[in-house]
Amino acid sequence: MPALSQEELYLFDTTGFLVVRGAFGPVEVETYKAELGRLATVDPGFANTVRYKDLPAASPVFDRLALDERLVGPVRDVVNQPLRILEGYGLRRSKDSVLYLHGGNSELLDLGGGSVGRDMSITHTYHDGKLYCPYVKTLVYLSDIQSQEDGSFCYVQGSHKANFPLLRSRAERGVRASMIDTGFPTLTDVFVRSGDMLLLNEALMHGTRRKLTDGDRLLLAFGYGPTFLSDWRELDGETSDLRGAGYVDHDVEEDFVH
């Protein structure tokens, strides 16, 4: 039985994401916070941010969560292939942190021998009544984020279906200001409560606002894809994210802002 209704599938198809309100209760949220508190962190290279890496391997609690039907059910409905988990991590952001825009179906991909205009690991397609999205994340929020100043999730509308690359062209024009800070006509925010879950198509260009408030912004993220995708950890023992697949995606806003 599908986990998502026709209306929810329509929203995911047209926006590139879906928020499931109250997916996790207060007791569960506190359990996950406490479990993170006992795990080691690494520096992800983003200011005022720490990362909890490889959560399923680090914790039985998060290993079970990665397979929880509240996460896997919606993912299954938009991947529509046999599933595997690709990554699981946590982020704790404090004041003055920001995650610049990245992703986007049309953005160019840097490879060792040059650039290509199609990243097959992040797409959004539809065929015979089903969506086929090969890289989907579930974001489980452990903090209330009710304003831009809280460091809210933001995205460029329609970018999961865009045809024209945006970030590189801005860089080539010499623009050095972040769209996170200066705005863009279709840059839109999503506000959540602790316990909400956001189902995200990585083909959507997304990031976060700069966090201006005190306190932590805490979330869990689990990435899923078809079983035929390569295991990044086997290719690169230093990392479990996309950079372990042998390429570095430079088409993120971080690369051309101060």
C-alpha cells in the first residue's frame, strides 16, 4: 500500500519536496537528541556546524530509524526501485552558520576530465504513473525552525525540473554575493517544528538561510537510492557522501561567495 496519497505525490512532483508534519513525537525527538549527545562529531567544513557521520553504523537507535517505515515508505513511493540506504548523518548548527544552495537538476557537474551538464545521480522523472527519483533524503527535524533567522530550509522553486544552469553563470558574471543573503525571485522558505520530516528530492536546489538566532538547529538526514547505485563508502573510505564517488561537484553556491 502506498505511503503517500495522490495529493502528496502531486505536491512532491510539483515542488520537489514534501513536509510530513508531526511524523515523530516529543519522546522520540528527545531520544534522538540524547543519542546524538553520546556520539562523536566531525568538522564538515561549514562554519559553526558539526556533523555526526554514518549514523546507522554509529548507533543501533539510528540504524533502526533509517529503516523506519515512516521514512522508507514515502521514499519508496518516489524512488520506485529496490532501495538501499546511501548515507545517514546529523547536523548541529549554531549561530552564524549557513548551508549554501546546492543541487539543482540543471547544474553542471565537474569531473576529472571536464564538466558535464547532466548529473544522473539526481534527476526527477515520471513514467506510467510513477515518479523515479534516484537520490532522495529524509530530514528529521529535532528543533523548531519558525523564521528565516532560525536558519530555515530554503529552495529555488522548480529547480528539480530546471533546464538552465544558474549558479555557474552567476559566478562567471563575477557576482560574489550569496543568493541565501541577497535573495532570488523564487527562493522560498520552509518552516518546521521539532518532529516534522521533510522528504527531499536532491535534484532540487536547496540550502538554508544564515542562522542569526541563538541556540542549536539540529536535524537527522538519511539518503536513499536504488540498489544498483554504487556504495560510496567502498569507493572511498574517507567519506560516505557523494564526494566519495570519485568526483567533486563544484556547482554549489559556496564556491563563488565570499
